[in-house]
Amino acid sequence: MLKQFKSRRNPPSVNRPESWMRKHRAILAFALLFAASAFAFESDGAFDWHLPQGFHAPPVPADNPMLPAKVELGRYLFYDLRMSVNGEGSCSTCHIQKYGFTNQLPVAIGVTGQAHPRRVMPLANVAWFAVFNWANPTVTQLEDQSVTPLFNDHPVELGLHAQNDKFLQIVATDPTYVRLFPQAFPGDAGPYTFVHIRKALAAFERTLISGNSPYDRYRYRHEENALSDAAKRGEDIFFHQPYACARCHGGFTFGGATIYQTTDSAHGSEFVSNGLYNLAGRFSYPADNLGLYEFTHDLADVGKFKPPSLRNVAVRAPYMHDGSLRRLDDVLDHYAHGGRMIASGPNAGDGSKNPNKSQFVPGFPLSPQQREDLKALLESLTDEEFLHNPNLANPWPVKTR
């Protein structure tokens, strides 16, 4: 049994007043550093992770140990269209496997057609994320992440707020679920609850492990020919000054802050501003996407978002939290300038001059060759096995999809 860590995080359901957030911002910042590993972890020797080389075991909360039956149950739930208010959507409707468990829409669209202000987050290697949402610092446990998509009504995602009992009746009578729930939660006389649904979803999502890209084969398995010469040059650019992309997209996840089973702190950046906007007025970002500010109400946090993982990034266009950059070339233009330049229109401004912009987005010269080399590296992070692994695909018969 690994070291146990006492919980120091606030439950995500607690709504703190603005005055509390201002007064305790320093405390919040400290708590965020440790939030992802601040609950008890348990190493379940019965579960085989099949971890790629270079990957450490992910943290697992002690009250939700990994079990094969629980993972299988979570997979069925993840793809079940009945887990929505109108039978039109599931987790997989937005998190599509062939796109790295995201989709190619600029922003998420709920099952009732409501547009969301932000893009769908990719789920590859989500087991190691320190935080799970674009700008919400309070959700630090994967089991809690699904609360909002399941029950939120402003805007609606799956829309179960008004009909949650209906889906519980389904899982309590469907033959597949009647078989799997007791196996996933042995000894529980009443396993058909949303608490167990969320735990099973989290268990399945922890197995969405992407680590067999050409880059992985080159870097971790020492297959020299797995990577092109262009991608090798791109790696040198990515990890070195003045580019230093890995400052925000580092580690084996190529993402923001990550945690491991054997450590008690997060590694990497949790929320940063990359200068995507610089609007005139009090707020430098569009009103529906103010970032971390929406929770801290500190102007220094306007425009700060979670750096997403870059794994499978080449199949995940469009880019940024609001899908406002269509191509990888647009992304490289943005970072080469040190922020996005928008010449005209309602969002006009020079993002490189945003006062909240991270110091790690300084701008840099980028020759045509360097541009192609960086793109080659990013494309080498595409894990075809992960994108087409049948063990992660929809297990339901066609008629249930």
C-alpha cells in the first residue's frame, strides 16, 4: 500500500461567495498545487494497467479501486445514449475516439442543441490530469468531473437534471447492467446509483491511455527510425529556448499539470494565459470566456485556462479553448507572434500585449523549415492504436447506439 494523503480539497459542489474567493486566493493557489493528489490513493495489485514505457502508474482514489468489471461497466455507460434527457447523446457523442476522445467542433453542443462557450476536452491520459476542466479549479477528482455534463442545465449537456430517476430505472433493469453493477461494486446491496455511475465512468476513463505514437516508440523504446528527421529537429525546437513549448505542454502527457501515484504534488502549469485575446476595456477576453477569473474574480486571472495535452493534436482541429484557431499553422502563427493578433472586428487586439499573458509565451522567430519541423513533431504524437483500439470503442449492439 502506498502512502495515504489526507484530503485537503473542498468538495466541488460547494459554492463559495466572491468575498471568500478574494480573501483566500493565496490559500486556493497553494491548495491547487496539491489538489490532484490530496485524496487517498490506493495501488490495486489485481489491476493490470498495461502501461507504456515512460508512463508512471496513475493515482486512484482509495474509495474507487480499479476492477476489470468496473472498467467494462464504465465503458458501457460512456457509450449509452439513454444516459441523456432525449436519448440523443452520451459521453461519446462529444468525446469521439478517432479524434482523441474530443471532436472537431469549435465548441461543445449539448443534446438539446445548446452551444457551449468552450471546446470539448480531449480525454487521452486523463488519469494523470491535476485538473479536468478548462478553467474550473474546484474539480480535482475524475469521479467529480462527470457531475456537470450529467446534470448541468445552463447550458444543457446530457440534461439528466429533470429525469435522473429514469436512467436509474434503466440501469436497474437492463440485463447488461444487472450483470455488471454487482461485479463492479461487490458487497453493495444497492449499486444502481449515480455515485456508482460516476465511479464506473472514471474507472473506464483512467484506461484511456495513449502512449504508442511514433514519438513514444522513438523516445521511450529507442526505435531510431520511428521518427522522421524533421520531427527530431522539431523535438529540439519544442524543448529548448526561446520556444520552450514544454513549459506548458511537458512531461509524458504533453499537457498541463500532471500527478502520479507516488507523489504528493502536481507537476506543470494548471492555468495560464497564452494571449489569445486582448480586448479593450476591463476584461481582455470575451465575456463568456473569462477563464479562471470566473472562479477567483481576480483580474489577474482573466484569460487563464488549462493547457490541454498535445497528444493526438493533429487530428483534433480546431484549437484553443474556444476552437478559434482552425489549423496547426494558425497555432504556430499565434505563438510565434507571442499572442494572437486580431486586426479588426469585435475581438480586435494584440494578444502579445495582454498583461496577464504567461512569460513563457514571449514570441520567437520561426523559419519555414522550423515551422515544418514543429508540425512534424506534433503529427508524430498521433497514436493510431489508441484512436482505433476496439477495447475502447462502443460495446453496445448497433440498435442501442
